Amino acid sequence: MGTSVIGVLAHACEQELVREFFELFKTPWEFFREDGRYDLLLVTGEIPHQADPARLVLLYSSQTLPGEEKQRSLACKEQRSGALLEFTKGQFPLFGRHRLFPEQDSDLLIDAGTGYPVAYRQEFGERVVVRIGYDLFSEIGHLLTVGQPIPYAAIPTLDLHIELLRELILASGLSLAEIPPVPAGFSFIGCLTHDVDHPRLASHRFDHTMFGFLQRAIAGSFLDFLCKRISARDFVRTWNAALQLPLVLLGLARDFWSEFANQYLRIENKAPSTFFLIPFARHAGRTRTGAAPPYRAARYELSEIARSIRALEAGGAEIGLHGLDAWLNASQASVEAERIRAVTNTREIGVRMHWLYFDEDSYAALEQGGLDYDSTFGYNQTVGYRAGTNQVYKPVSVTRLLELPLHIMDTALFLPAHLHLTFAQANERVRPIVEHAVRRGGCVVVNWHDRSLAPERCWGPFYEHLLSELRTAGAWFASASQAVAWFRKRRSAKFIVLHGESGNPEVRIETASDDLPALELRIHPARRVPDASALVTTLASV
């Protein structure tokens, strides 16, 4: 296969991030070889001296490089977190230093705050050099490790770094092969997940959950009805549930929170989903500095919801761990994972931490504790892209564990302490996430809690609407483990770069065969105009 191969010349400390970046931007590349011949070089320092220069050099650096000292441009300096850059496909923030080029007449990439270029293009005979004034792999490392602050949650920043690189390559007259994060025959992956925090209202006798339920069911629903946040039907349903509370606690009326399993199986209509279960009752867990708040503790034992677990597995759902202390160390991760394995039919267990407790050391603890994937990296307060992407990725501190980032959570959308949106407002908030997935693939991960279909929340109608939107948009619905397995399959596909004695390198593709949707290969033609289309084929196993 003839296509451009990217030769990457990066600092030694960046090499692991380079590898991960090119798992997300799945295109032929290799670390620069002195005996290699490249049409395209991506460099994060000085341009190497070559007898046979590349046609295109993309030079990323926030530093003042040799030859730039005499420019009367602004000196490279530390920028505030959140500097916005603009290019034809949108805006994205930077979290480190960047270099401005005010004397250059270029609109490739603009600092939105100053209006100055952050990139420009120069021609040296047959060679084109595009100078980009920020540190690409440092930005990627920040996104995959620390993540974006809430003000930038709506921006798929990492995906836009890929988009910018792709556009720079194609606009320079080179073609490009890519295995996009798109399962063949679909537009993207839809991953439905559920944190099981309160599966039985009867377990909450005179605790903060019971009193909170009463307050929201009586006063909260009344205000929501006056403000037209809920329908008259749901208002009556919620007040009726509040009146039945004494009977539920005495076991004389049905526990409307305990019906979550059959309700979700009905609504999802054979779309596989994942339910994360808390391993131990009455254990709040810990933070890095001490005990977690007591009300973090769940009130249910796994044995008390055994019937629901059996119904979920019979209906094709996956059971995962809703971890308490697994994020702190490997021994706790192992204990909690074994607790879930004891009640489920699967050995490959994934995790989402309760209350999304997490820090930079957690990935290693989870991997060493035997977890297969994590799905904690998201926001409690809002929806969007904490990692700047909707792709599954490997954190830099582990060797096998993958992160399935969280994008849309019900409590973030609707709770008064968070966004507190109406259904119409919530639809406007999540629509761009779905539209981005349609354009660029990836996986949209949704978290709808166990009690969210029941009174007092009554968020079932919006969930059904969201599922309909995902289906219409062309989603392949997958459980969390299936979504991760598909991305493992994509990661296993290899572009084999073959350097001959003369001419450009040739590329072969190796990929495995399984029962997951196939991979796609896109050949992007070189273009000078933005409407050139890619050639798409389905990859068979080799």
C-alpha cells in the first residue's frame, strides 16, 4: 500500500506519549531512522540534517529555535491555563507554553486572545516546513493524565489535535492512510452503563438518602412542576411514591427502586449494557488523606440483589465493579474485584470508582489488582470530554489496562447541585457529543444510575430519547468490555513499514480476526480543497 509514512523525531521523554498518540491517530508512522526515507517528518526540536530531506516537516515546539532569535516576535513565555487556539475545524485550549509569531501572515492556527499566529508555513525549494508553536506531546500527556477543567469540558481537545495534524498533512499535498475509531458498518460505539448505588429504597431507614428522597419528592417535585421541569404525570407519580414510603419500608408495598434491572432491560431492548456494583455494604472507603464521608457508604449487600444480578446477566448485561478503595492500592483493587467475580459469570472485570474517586496513581493500582479496564475518567458536575477524546486509551503508567472515558451522566445533567437542566436543555447539551461521534467515531459512554428511572428522579423519558438518538445516529451498542475489546482489536492492527533500497516506504497491515465489528481503512487523498472525500474499505484479517 502506497501512503505517506510519518517519521517522528521526538525527545526521549516523549516517546511513550508518541506511541499512545499514534494509537489514537492510527496512521503509518515510525520513530525517525537515519536510513529511512520519508515524505513527512514530525519533529519536536530542531530539524535533522538530512541528505534527502522530507517534502513536509511539521515542527512542534514552544521554544525559540535556532534562526528565530532575531525575529521581533513575542518571546516564548508561560501562558495561563486555557489559552484558546483557533483553526478551521474549531477552537481548543492549551495547558502549557506556546509560541506566538506576530510577524507572520498566517491563519493556519491563531491565538484567540491576541489574534497572533501560532503556526505558519514556509517553503524551502521542494521542502515545506510548518512551524507550530506548542508542544504537542506535552499537551497529550496533560489530557490523558490530568484532564481538562470543567470550562473546557465540551471541547474534544485531543481529537482536535489529531484533526489539526491531519489537515496540515493533507493540505500540503500528501495522502494519508488511517484506521479510524469506527466499527465497520456503524458510525461510532454507544456504551450504556449504570452505577448501582441505591437498588433498594427499603435499605434506607431514617438515613440521609431516605430524608433526601422525601425532600426532593415533595418540595423539589412541586417546584419542578411549577417551573415546568417535570410533567403532571411524573409529579403525581412522585408524590404517590412519597406517600407509599412507610409501606415500602415495612415491606407492605413494592419497592419501586428495586425494579431497575427489568426496567433497563426493557428500555434498552437487547442493547448490551454494563452495571457497576458496589462490593461491600456500609463501607464508605477512604481518600488519600483519611476517611471518606460516611454517607458515601452503600446500604446493600450483593446477596440482597442476587435476583437482579441473575436477571441482568440472563438479559445480556455485563457486571462490573463500582469500586470503593480500589483506586488507592492494588491489594484493595484485587479484593474488590474478587468480590464481583464471585457473583458474576465473567473473569474479566472492569471498574468505575464510586463518586469518581481517582488520581494519577490509580491506574497502576487497578492494573496490578487485576482489573481489565477503568471507566472513571469523567466529570461529576458536567458532561463532556475530560480526556479531550471519546476514544479508549492506555494511560502512560500501565501496560495493559485501558481507560474508557465517561461522557454523559444523568446526575450531572439534572441534579440541582450540578447543571440542573430541563430535558430540552439537556438535549442541547448532549447533541454535540453525539454529532462529534458521528463525524469522527469513538465511543460515547453514558452513565444512568439504577434509581434514575424511578420516582423521585423520573429521568427515564430522557434516557429513552437519548437511546433513540444514538440508534438513529448509527451507534453500535456495546457493553463496556465489548467496547474496550474493539479498541484492543484496533490497537492490535499494525502498519508494517518496509524500507526498500529506493523509493518511498511501503506499508502492509496486519489485523486479527474475531466476532467484533471489523476495522475500516480510510485513504485520505492529498487535497488543496476541503471537500475531497476519503476512500473507505473494510479490513479483513491478515
